[in-house]
Amino acid sequence: MRPPTRSVLSGAAAVAVLMAGSAACTIKNSGSPSGVQAPVAAKSGTGPAELADASGIRVALVPGGAHPYFQPWRAAGVATKKKYGLGDVIFDETSEWDQQKQDNLLSTLAARGYNAFGIFGVSPTDINTTFADLKSQGFAVASLASCPAGGTDKADFCLSTDVEAAAYKAAEAAIEAMGGKGTLVHLTGNNVDANTQLRIKGVAEAVKESGGKVKLLQTVTDVDTDLQTAQKAVSDLLAAKGNQIQGIVTTAYNPAVAAADAVRSTGSQAKVVAIDDDAKILSGIENGSVAATVVQNPVGQAEVGTWALALLQTKQCTMRRPGRTIDSGSFVVTKANVHTYDSARKAKTEQLKKQFADTVLVCK
């Protein structure tokens, strides 16, 4: 059985809410032309989620360091600034994955006048200290793409992939591609990352449900530092155990790209299920060297996160329950939907806005 997701509507419920909400009052934005209805309709608690004037809101989107996953945040920030009439939206990152360097960058951005922050924290165990410090200065703060470890979030909210559920979907797809039996390898990220532990749990659950027909041969962690590290790990794995492996599930970006390349170049018969939608992975799905991938929703995280931060920082809305976690969505992509999957992701982003307005925020 699929692991439960956190704070997310089921697909049927989400569709029902969207349909019901279409008759409700409109979410208005300062960037919307006069007399034109914004694309999402919603009503929250005591009033509509109306972003009347966000010209004084300056949002900083700050990843933990350089990584391909976060690049869509850059364009999404530019588009969101224009759409909602924000004062500014900046994308900034440190060159190294170091919590102190990220804290220094955040302090610099605050000194430059940025007053709302969407952050992927470097250290899941320490980032709450950073969130609490920013909140004490009167800033709206969102934890984007990763939630703090330990179940407590000092940010206003966390908008992130339910990584355990996404890993479960990926492993399930790999097992299906393997014909329901055989030996599976899991390639993933930093072992001390709370997200990695959840991904390991999700893959293990899917394997357990095979009733012994699938064996998890090995879980390889700490191979998402860069592409070169991942390529060496995959090369070593195939050289040592390639003839034992029927499936490879990857729940981190760099090993996904490396596994797709290695299977194609070596002629391995292992079924690869990747994560995210790198061009090489999508090409691999089209030519059959990659069985499937599970894509996330970084654009939705940046757009909805920025919009919600603006509503909070203008004091037009407050959180119903501070520190809540909302699943930004994950989607299985196969050859059947490789050219159309983005429509489902865009629909999820619109549903997230509705969910925030209806159940996450309380607006005046």
C-alpha cells in the first residue's frame, strides 16, 4: 500500500474542490488586468485570498547551493514577480553547500531590503534556527523543496515533494518494469539528509510489498554531489554487480542522469527509473533506455511559495496552522505520457493555490 502523503488532498478530492471552487470568489492579484478574472478561484475562512498591493514585497528564493533541480526557480521567480506585481523576486545561491554561508547570504539579502524568503536549507537539523531568526525580524519565511528534520518547522510553511511517496512511486514503477521480480538497486543522495532517509523508506516499502519477489541488493548513498561522483558510482556498480541487477531506481538527480547514460552506453538490460526531467532522461524514455521517471514540481514550489509569502508579508493573510507541510506533487512519466505530463504538473500548481486559499491561509 502506498505510504500516506502529508497534508495533501487525494486526486479525486482535489478535482472536486477545484470544480466547487470555480463558483467561489476570485483570487485577485495586483498584477491582474482590471476586470479580468485570475485563473484560480478560491475562498478562505473569513475572506478571499486577495493580493491587492504587493509592490513592497521583495522575495528571495535561496537554495542550499548550486544544483540543477533549483534552476526552474529562477524563471518562475521572474514570471511570478510580473504576474502578481511584486516589488522584486531574486534567485540567489551560494557556491558551496554550507549552512553558515547560506545564513550569511540571507543576512545580506535582508540588509538589501528583501523581506520574504523561500529557502531550501542546507542543514535539515539546523535550519530551524535560521527560520526562527528571520521570523523574529518580521519576515515571512517558507521552507521550499525540503522540510526541517524532526517534525517541527519554524518557517511559516513547508512546500515540498512528499519524498517518501515519490520514492515509493519510483520503486513501484521499477518493479513493474522488471516484470514484478528480480534484484533492484537504489541510488540516492546524502545519507544524513532527512529526505534521503524518507526515500530509502519509500523504496523499502515498495520492495516489501512484492512479497519477496524483489530483492533490494544495495542502497548507494552520497552519490549526488555532482555528476562525476555519480558516474563513477554507477560505473563501479555495473562493473562489480551488473549481471545481478534487473532494476535501478534513482531518487536523486545526478545518479539518475548517470544511470541513464551508463545503461545506454554499456547495453545493460537493467530497467532504470529516474527522478526529475533532465533532457537526457526524457530522451532515454523516448528511446526505451529509461523505463520511467518521477518528476517533481519546482516551478509550483517557487510560484505558489512566492505568492503565499507575499500574502503573509503584506499581512493580508495568516497561517491557519504555522509550520504546516504541503505536498507540491510528484508524477510518474513513462513513454505513454512523456509529451503531456507537464499539463498534470501545471494543474497541480493551480490546485495548490486553491488548497492554500481554502485550507492553509486565513485571509482578511
